[in-house]
Amino acid sequence: MEKTVYNPQKGRLETINIDFTDENTTWFDDHEKIEEVYMVTDFEGGLVIAGCNYDYPILVYDISRSDINDDIKKVLDLQKTYTET
């Protein structure tokens, strides 16, 4: 499916083709900060981080779900690193 994501490395929005499956995605649907992080998905050597809100998902290069051990705190820290100005 086509998905528009924010690419902080390039500083712009871009459209990617991504499939969200059980093999490449971790859902945090029982976490209290679900509006900030709902799921993380491995994508072409990077990670897509999305929340349950109207913000664009974030595409981060050179990291995977296994690198962060599906840890919600690490995902939130990573998201904060790439979205703070």
C-alpha cells in the first residue's frame, strides 16, 4: 500500500510502498501513549514509526525492530530525536 511518511533525514514528505504484516510490524495497541506510537514497521533497512493521530509516520534509516528489541521507550526516544527541532 502507498503511505506518505515524513523522512527527517531528507527533511520532507515522501510516498513509499509498504505492507504492514505480522512479520515486519509490532503493534503497541495497549500502550498508554498510543497516540504517539501505535506501531513500528521494518522497511528497507529502516523503521517506520506511526502513532494513532493525524501526524505522518516517520521513516528512520539504519535501524530495525530487532535493534530496539521492540521496546516502546526506545521507540519514543528515537521518535523524539527525529522530530524535535
